[in-house]
Amino acid sequence: MTRVTAATSASLAPRQVWVRVRGLLLALLLLVVAAIALASVRSGDQHGRLDPRSADRYGSRAVAELLEDRGVSVRVVTTLREATTRLDPDTTLLVTSPDLLAPDQQDRLRAATGGSAGRTVLLAAGPSSVSTLVPGVGAESAGPVAPRDPECSLPAARTAGDAETGGFRYIAGDSAATTSCFPSNGLPTLLLVERGAGDTVLLGSPDLLRNDRLANRGNASLALQLLGSRPHLVWYLPSLADVSATGEGGDGAGDDRSFTDLIPRGWLWGTLQLALAAVLAAVWRARRLGPLVAERLPVAIRASESTEGRARLYRRANARDRAADSLRAASRARIAPLIGVPSRDAHSSSVLVPALSARLGTTDDSLQALLFGPVPDDDALVRLADQLDTLEREVRTS
């Protein structure tokens, strides 16, 4: 009888296993569905954002074709090495997402463009990149994109007239030779910074280059004049997969890179966020709502049900030590009065074991291991319950 009860308490029926894991399976299913939905959305309208090869609404194929019709060659690159090796006075370098560049990439890009006589166009360069790429210039938070008048002497802006600009606004230092256009609340959303024989153009928002906005107002004229001032255009689409983001500069410095240097920044940040989420989940699951409070049960419960319920709790908590201590303590408390040992000494091995050994005629070592032994494993715990039952029966019949 004891063996059957212990085995039932220590094992789980298929239905009980399903009840325990169904919540986790549902969470995993929702995670997979969310990932598929996110991938579908990102592969839909956002696919090819500012890519001159993309014909969707967020792409820039229209302006690239107009530039090629005017005799400007358009070359698409996705790595910093390709972008910086083609700089010359006849080339315009367009950087679509300067904020995606790592600090080391920004330093190398500034060094490459600083000595070039060509033009560099930076789209939506925020505070994290503009201070490095264009020293002496600051950026403020992005604002709405709306039609604005040029209000400057820049020929490209005056010819285009009002255009849809906005996004980041720029603050030029006193030492920089700049031309400010399309102001928003007193600060320009287009800033041309002269640097020797070349120049750098900061455009607060890239929206006027999109296929769905190019035909609005003076967007096309402004885009063609900013990007078509030289016969060659290098269209740089920064990517998190660019190995130069990990410090490879092409000069042998990458030979000493560690494994973490090979991981793009996006993956490192994602891993850190997952680790933080795991810690928060662990803290949530380990919370204590207060001290345990003993109270009377509102109904009577059979002893077998109470025993099995307690066994399941021990099983769930993997508390074999507590289960074994509970079994041994209960047996010692029942055996002590039968052999004349006071209740206060029932849990003293030096008193209980010799008295029990004299009563049964067995060795002290076997009784010591049975009543005060180490923590058993699952199978040994079942055997322990059987042996304690047998021991109590022997004491009662002796």
C-alpha cells in the first residue's frame, strides 16, 4: 500500500504534464506568431527603405533613375570599405542612415571625407553621429515633415522652392562656413557645411527621396541638385552586418579582434535585453507575498488525499530532503513511545537508536542510516517509505 502511494505521488500523469506545460507552449506559439507577423510587416511596406533598387513606396528607385537619365552613375554599396575607397572630387557620397554607424566607423568616415573634394550627403543624422561626422555642428530632436520655403541663398534650394523637409534640426558653430535652409522654428533642416574644396550636406529627413514623395512640390528638384552635382554618386546603405562595425579597418588592426568584436552591435544589445528580461522574470517568479499563515481548512479532507497532495508539492519543488526528513521524523515520533523513549528524545540518535537496537536485536548502523541517514534520490525515497513502514510494524509486534 505504501509503495503504491509513494509511486503515485512521485509520478505525473500525461494530463498533469499537459496542464503544466500548456502555458509555456502557448507563450512559445504566441512568440512564433509575433515573429512571423513582424517579419511579414518588415518585408512589406518597409522593404528596401531608401534603397535605389526598390520600387515600393519607401524605396528610392525613382530618384536613382532620374539621376541616371541626367548622366549621373549610381553605385550602391553596403560596407564602409566600399564607400570610402571611391571618394574623389567627381563623387557624391550619400549616407542613408549615419546613426547606424558604430563610433569607430564614424571616425573613419570623417577621416575619409575630410580630405575629399567631393560632396557628402548625410540623411537624418542625429546627435549620436553628427557631432563626430561634422565637428562643430549639433542636432536637435526630430520634428514633423512638412512643406517649407528655403529662405536661403543656396542655388539648389532656391531653384527647388518649397520642399517637404523636417526631421532633425541643426545648429552650426561660429567657426563653420555654413548655409542654412528650410528652417523649422528658427533652426535649419538642411545645412550645407563647406570643408576645403568639398562640402557636406545635412538633410534632417530623407522623406523627399522616397518614391511616394518625390513628385510632391520641389522634392525632385532639390534631390536631383543635391545628389547630382557630381558625375558619380555612391549610395551607401549602412548595415549591422558590416564587418567594419566590429573594428576591422583594413589595415591589419582586425587581426587582434576577439569573438565579441565579431558580433554586430544589434545582436549584443538584443542579447543584453533578453538577459535583462530573464532576470526580471526570475525575480517575478521568486517573489514572496508574505509569511505563511496557518488556517483551518473549511472542509474535511481524507488523510490519503492530504498525503498525496503534500507529496506532489514536494515533487514539484524537488524537495527530496524535506520529504525524507518528514517521513523519518514522523516514524521516530511514533516509534519512541513504543520502546519507552521520552518524546523529547525521539529525535536524538544517541538515545533512540540504542534503545531501538536493543528492542529489535539489530545493529545500530542500519538503524542509524534508516532513521538519520542522508538525502535519498527518487527511487531510494520510495524504498525509505517502505522500510520505515516495515520498521514500525516490527516494533509494534515485537
